[in-house]
Amino acid sequence: MSIFHNILNWLDDVAYVWRKELKHVFRDEGVLIFCIVVPLVYPLLYSWIYNNETVHEVPVVVVDQSNSQESREFIRMCDASPDVKVAYHAVDLDDAKSLVSRQVVKGIYFIPEDFATRLNRLEQATVSVYCDMALMLTYKAIYQTALAVTTEMGVTIKKHLLGNYTARDDLVATSPLHIEEVSIFNPSGGYGSSVLPAVLFLIIQQTLALGVGLAAGTARERSRYSDLVPINKCYSSVGRIICGKSLCYLMIYAVMCTYLAVVVPRMFNFIHIATWQSLLALLVPYLLACVLFAQTVSCLVHYRENVILLMVFVSVPLLFLSGVSWPQSSIPSFWQGVSWIFPSTFGIRAFVRLNSMGATLVDVKHELICLWLQVGFYFAMACIVYGVEMSHARQHVKERLEVLRKKREVRLLLKAKKKGSES
């Protein structure tokens, strides 16, 4: 009977903390924005921007100093490609650079004066390509188009020199080994399909840390420790506070995770081949780890603005450290160790492999084990953090009671003096 009574008390304490935290979430505009509005709007914004996946008809300027049949053929073939559009012709390189500096074009094709002469002498000719490196996609389109056109022109020249009688002889002589390129895991070769799944999972961690940290910073800034640690109800166990707060954010982000991991990829036709069982097996430990990580990190926040500076600053490095935007094998060992601190590292890797590469739960077993280890580690860390906060809250309550006691004694003393003077 006593065990049943303790369980009921524990559940009652957890429910009390859950209700209190839920009220804070919906009363604080900042927490409401980070926990609900941002996860709903940001994925749509990013997905809409990168929905085209690839760029086409990138404007370039041509400086044709050769003015020959061969140079004009090169220009026509570049203009006929789907990725490049010859928008301008410049007299010299300085005029072309001015167009790039004004962002009228994104690159330059410079054909030297001896281009046709070298080709007719059977010497190697050169075409210089100048690209605006501010955007990787435009650079890729301009450079690869020039590379493909020069390769095709080289094959045509080689066919004329061989003097074969059949097309089969030309094909064998110019391309003895046929290579067929197939893009796996990203058939369109688009930027959105390769990077946005990682961004979606990173949004979960970052918005949780921002929301929880903002609420903690508000409580400390206003010296409202009862909002941070409700000691008047759950004074006997820090675990009840952690469970109650975690339950609040788990309920909110259960909906957000479903929206980010299931709805958004289908809305914008990104690759989504994972089963719901695999996603559930991943989302449960990842969400738990993110919630407990956010509560642990909240100990660093003493003002509302601190958490924004902290978490926004590390967002881009965390995307690189996940191994999606930058090869995992090229990341130094030290920074790989740093990346293990964050749940997003293992969550992003597992989600990309499950949802984009067709992996099974066995293939991401290492990531799932690491996430569950982070759940245990950050639960212990959150208990330590809130244990310290509880001691601060008790000290704050004692100081407040001491101040009230002294004020009451002063009032009683003044009242007694007043009665004595009247008598």
C-alpha cells in the first residue's frame, strides 16, 4: 500500500511540474516562438528556397579574342547546355570582371587569341574559366559545362584525325571504356535532398535548446526560482522535476518531430524511404536526448539573450560536424570528439542513412546506442544541474523569509512604540 501511495505521489508531483512548465511555455512569447513557430516555419522556408534542387541557365559573359569558327562553336555549345546561358560578350577581361562585380553574370569564359591556331596545329588549346565562388551551385554549373564542352570538342577533333570508316570504329577509338554515371541516394544531384534532411533534424535540437534556455534565463533574470525549480511541491526528488519538464517538451516536440521528419519531406518531394517503425525507433532516443541536453545547457544561461548567442553560433559548425555537409573522414579526431557531445551528430547521421540511403536499424545501431547513452548521461547531468538550482532556490526562499521576518519585526516594534507614545 505504501508503494502504491509513493507512486501516486510521484505521478502527482510530475503532473504538477508538467502543468507549471506548460503554462510558462504558452505565456512566454519567446519560448512559444522558438518551440512552436520556428519549427513550423523554418523548414518550409528552407525547403521552399532549395526546392528547385539545382540551378539552370546561369548567366556568363564570354571574352572571345580568337573570333574563329572553333571559338564560336565552343560558345554555341555552352549556350546550348541546360546549366549555362551566354548572356553577354565583352571586349576584354576588365569589362567582363565589371559585370561579375555588379552581379550581372556569375562567371567568365575567356578564349585566348591563339585558340584556333593551336587546335589547327594539333596543339593543346586553353579556355580560362573565372567563377564567382560565393555560390557553390553556380560555380559547379559554369565549370562542369566548360569541362563537358571541351571534352566533346576534343572527341570530335580526334574522330576527324583518325579517319575511320564507321561510327563504331570512332566510338571504340574515342571511348574504349564506356562509363555510365549513376547518382545513388541523390538521383537529382540536388542540394536540397543532400543537406536539408540534416537541417531538419538540427532544427529540433537547436529550437529545444533555445526554448528551454530562454525559459531558464527568464527565471534567473527575474529571480523567480520557483519557475525554474518548483520546490514548494517537489522538494524531495530532482528526478520528478526533470521528468515533469521533459514530459512537457516531449508532448510538444512529438508533434514537431513528426512534422519535420515525415510531413516536410513529403510536401517538397525529398527522398523519404524510411519506414515509420525505423523513424519511431530513432526519434524516441533522439528527442529524449535533445530534451535532456537542453535542460543541461540551460545552466549556462543567466540572461534571456545568452542562449540565442550560444546556440545560433554553433548551428553551422554542428551541421559540418555531423558529416553531411563535410566528409566525416576529413574531420580531425579532436573535432569528431567534440561532435559526440551533441545529440544532433548521431541523430542526423542515422536519419540521413535511414531516410535517404535505405539503411535498416541494424545499419544505424551504433548511432542508436550512442543516443541512448546520451539520454542516460544528460539525465544525470540535468539532475546535477537542477540539484544545484534547487539549493539556490532554497537559499533564495530562506533569504526572502528572513527579509519578511525582519520587516514584520520592524512593523511590530513601530506599532509598540506608537502605542507607548499614545499612552
